[in-house]
Amino acid sequence: MLSRIRSFIKEHNLLDINGGIVLVGLSGGADSVSLLDVLCKLGYDCVALHCNFHLRGEESERDESFAREFAKRKKVPYFAIDFQTASFAEKNKLSIEMAARQLRYDWFEEMCKKLNAQAVAVAHHRDDSIETLLMNLMRGSGIRGLVGIRPKNGYVVRPLLCVSRADIQDWLGQIGQTYVTDSTNFSDEYTRNYIRLRVLPSMEQLNPAVRVTLARSAMHLSAAEEIYLSVLEKARKELWKGNSLSIPQLLAYPASETILYEMLRPYGFSRQVVSSLFMCLGRESGKSFYSPLGWRVIKDRDCLLIDKDGKTEETMEFKKDQLFKIQSDFPIKCQLIQYNEHFRF
Amino acid sequence: MLSRIRSFIKEHNLLDINGGIVLVGLSGGADSVSLLDVLCKLGYDCVALHCNFHLRGEESERDESFAREFAKRKKVPYFAIDFQTASFAEKNKLSIEMAARQLRYDWFEEMCKKLNAQAVAVAHHRDDSIETLLMNLMRGSGIRGLVGIRPKNGYVVRPLLCVSRADIQDWLGQIGQTYVTDSTNFSDEYTRNYIRLRVLPSMEQLNPAVRVTLARSAMHLSAAEEIYLSVLEKARKELWKGNSLSIPQLLAYPASETILYEMLRPYGFSRQVVSSLFMCLGRESGKSFYSPLGWRVIKDRDCLLIDKDGKTEETMEFKKDQLFKIQSDFPIKCQLIQYNEHFRF
């Protein structure tokens, strides 16, 4: 395990042994306990960071004292923070999961600057990556969702992506190290657990090495995505002149409908609206299309003009466990902003 | 069903109602029976083509007479051909599946030219496409294997890709049309059936619309693949000067290791060999790499030189149901040329 992780860190250029301190996200769960243990053994100068999200009462306190004790035993500096996750989520209209993620990564970034650290290491492993791939595939995601979890993303590095959940459990068994139940998964937990306990085992019946091959697919897609993003970057530079996008230049691109979608996505245009817009490119001028963020695209002769129209669609929020009956003389558009298992049409 | 298929044909520009005759592959199974029925009802000038692969004895004859009778009832010209698939496969060292595919498509192409047809329509539907996607994902395929089945590929078109297996069964029930059990799936059948009967239903438990979302993922990947292939095409033109490939120009590409793999793949170089080669790019010159097809790549100062070396690796074939025990003082490389469920290391 140590040598595999050492090679992986080197191959992906994640950390430098002489590059200064490494912050390690430490929840107290099996994955993060292994991560801190391994990085210490590999000779990195670690500092442990623990987030207390105060979402599970007593259990949150138990996790925090476990993490503190473990860091102390590893002789590693330890910092902890308390988040009022539930109220932050409500205030910012985020799901609990998104709120926790934002609070966590914001603090990590802040600590990274404050302590002048080379990176923050987090404990995602290969099975997390595969589960994410399958979850996104089953949601109809495009290439960006199908590349698994990245080894490096800005200041965040993931040295355990080369090992599996089973490898981590084995390692902890070998060194006789205990851990607490990880409490960092929130609303995705149902989907993720189902994939872990039902979908993946059914695939393994057919191909016992399926986790390895899925990880290989993700890696290949990641290379394809890099190429895809480089073309988008080029398109962004070539196609736009101020607020005008050249239609003939757009149509010279491969998969030009997708390129158009990617160009308009930052303004809140959906695939569906872009698809209608794309069909109008060869037709007469003057037609307008609106995004829910208040942007308008007008088809001019040989270009598309984009401006801020101010019109936004009215939205109505459906809360958990409420049943709605809607009557209207007008067509109503329902958009699923956040899906969970309680949602039914 | 009729209108959906009509729109799909139009959207993907598959067939032209005034474009001349359409050949239709007719096995006699539910899918191809529906296809011929639908295309006739949509007003296309159809001709039925039946392949008898002589692989299932009596059943092959039953299928052939069913197809002939059905074509006759639809008042559609009918051609059949007999293939000695098993002996063709043995002679050309192909799997039965590959042999049948090659014989079938070669004959389709020949008939397309002979009858001056606009295209050959085959009966793959959305579930075939999704099963192929999952099968390839589980094999660790790259983006090319994850785009599902294409609506159009040269002279072959697939008008039923917009409908599901269930839609086809419903349609046949509605019009009271019988069919025979399709006998065109061979060695993939075990894998494909497993995915159909176990993997997909387990995914559907989580997301009842998973077939729709998987098809959407495949469509998005297909657009990404188009962009990927266009970059490869550009790389092919830019990087090669005769038998020499420029290293600095290669390294200027995104995902340059993958670009190098794609440039050397036609010469039989594996991902693994290309990966070793890629790691040597910054090092001293003179190192050579060989492909099993007899090609050699030499790292020169700022380029890679490729030539035909003639050396090929010795291979040894393992036949079904044989158990091998190998002792050797030399490292042995095992390559899995064709996988089936009997293979165990």
C-alpha cells in the first residue's frame, strides 16, 4: 500500500516531499485515518484538519474527539472547526450536502493560505471514484461527469485514488488501527450505497475485475475530456467578439450543437433551449431565446447576440413531504433543481 | 411509434423517402420484423435481406422460411444467402460472432451496390445501444466504446435506435404480428443477457428512467467523441513527417500521452507500451519499442522514428477447456485476445 501510494503521488505530481506542510482532512473514518497514517509514514509533514458539521449530535462529538486523539498519537498538529451546517444550508438555499462541501472546502482553502501549505489531501479512494462515475452515468451526465474523481484539483489532492476500499480496510487491519464510522456523506448516501451494495456487486458477478476496468474507463475518459476542454477553450476565444457569436465559425466546429451549448451554458441556457436555438440557425433572423438567469440570445443574420434581458422565469419551491395540486390555464414548466428519493411527479 | 421513428430518421438524416430502395436486414426476430413493418408503413421502398448462418440446425431453416413468408406478405422483394459460418470462422481465425458479422455486412454492402440502394437498415434499438455501452464500460473501454450504437455508419442506418425493446414488443402486440426468436447474437450473448437481466434491472430499482438517462449519456459522449476524433485528425496531419513524429509538437497537445497512443495504435502498439515510451520522451535517445505487428519505434533526439522491424512476438494459443501450467526462466507476457466466461488465470 505504501509503495503504491508513493508511486501514484509521483506519477500525478500530487505532493513534493520537500514542498512544505500537507494539510490532511481527517474525519476519523477509515479512509481519512489511513490517509493521515500513510502520509506520515511516507515522510510528509502533515497537519490534521477536522470539520465538525454538528449534524449527528453525539456522534459528531465522538468523531471529533477520536480525530483529535488520533492526530495527537501521530504527533501531528490538529485544527478543528465547528460549522452550523443546517442553518448555513437554509440561509444559502443549499442542500445539506452542498453546504457541508462548501464550508469544508472554503475552510481548507483558507487554512492552506494561512499555514502556507503545499496542498490539502483528502481521502477519496478508487471505489468512491467508480461510484461517482456510475452515479453520474445513471443521471445522464456528459463527459465531465464520467471521468471519475480527479487526483488533483487546484489545491486539493487525492493520494488514495489508486487504492480500493478493501485495500484500506486491509491496511487498517494489518496495523491494528481503529476508526469511527465516516459521517461525511449526506444526501447522496442512498444512491451511493445502492450502487455500492447492489449495482457494483451485480457487475462483479459478470466481471470480477470490474472495479479495475471501470477505473480504466474513467481514466481514458479523463484524457478525452482534457482534449474536449481544450477545444472548448479555443472555441471560447475564436467564436466570441464581445457579446456576439459568429454562426459560420461555430458551424465549422465538430459537434457544433454541443459547442454552442457549452458556450451558452454559463448564461444558464439548458440543452433543450440550445437545441431549439441550434435548429433556428439556418432560418430567418430576429428570434429570441431566454435563460432562467435573465439572459437573452437573439439570432441576427450571421451571428448570435447575447444580452441581459432582466426577465427571469418565476419559480415556485416544493418542499419535502408537501403534496401539490396545480391548476393553471397557462403551460407550466417544472424544473427539477435537486433530486432526492422523496420527489414524485 | 411510427411518428417517433419518422422524426428520428429525419433528425439524423438516415433515409430519404425519394432516395431509392432501402435494404432491410430481416432475421425474422421481433426487432427486424418491426423494422420492416415500420419502414413499409412509412412509405419506403423496401427489399428484405435474410442471412442463414447455419448455426442452429433446424432453427435456422425455420427462421428463413418465416422471414421469406413475412416478406411475401408485406409484398417486399426478398433475397437470402447461405453462409458456412463455422468453417469461415475457423479458416479466418475469427470468433463465430465476428465471422457472422463480417459475412453479413460484406453481403449487405455488396447488395447495396448491386441493387443501387440508398442504405441498409438494421434493427438495433435503444436497449441494444445501452447494453453495448455498459458492456464496453465494464471492459474498461475508452470514449469510442462508450458512445452507444451509432444511428448511421457508412451505408448502414439504424432507425429503431429511438425506441426500446418494450416499445417494439408493444407495437408487435398491437398489430398482432408474430416473430421467431432472434438468432443473431452469439458469443456476446452471455454478457449481454446478464446485463439485460441483472445489471440494468438493478439500476432501474434506483432510477426507473435509467435507460433514458443512459441513452442521454451515450449521446453526450458521442458529441464529445466527435470533438476528440477531430483533434486526432488534426494531430495526424500536424505531427507526422513521413515516418517521423515530432516530440515538441506532440507535447504541445492536451492529453499528449493519449494522442501518442492514438497515433501509434494503428501499428499495433498497446496502451502499456505507449505509456513506457511516453515516459522516455524526456530521456536520452536510442531506446526502441516493438509492437506485436512487427513495428519498431525509436526515440531519436526530438522525434520518434517508426519502421517495420519484422520482429514479432511469439504467441501461443490457449484453447477452450484446456488447463495450462507454464514454467519458464523468462518473463512471460500473456495477452487476452478474446475474453469469454471460460477464461481463468
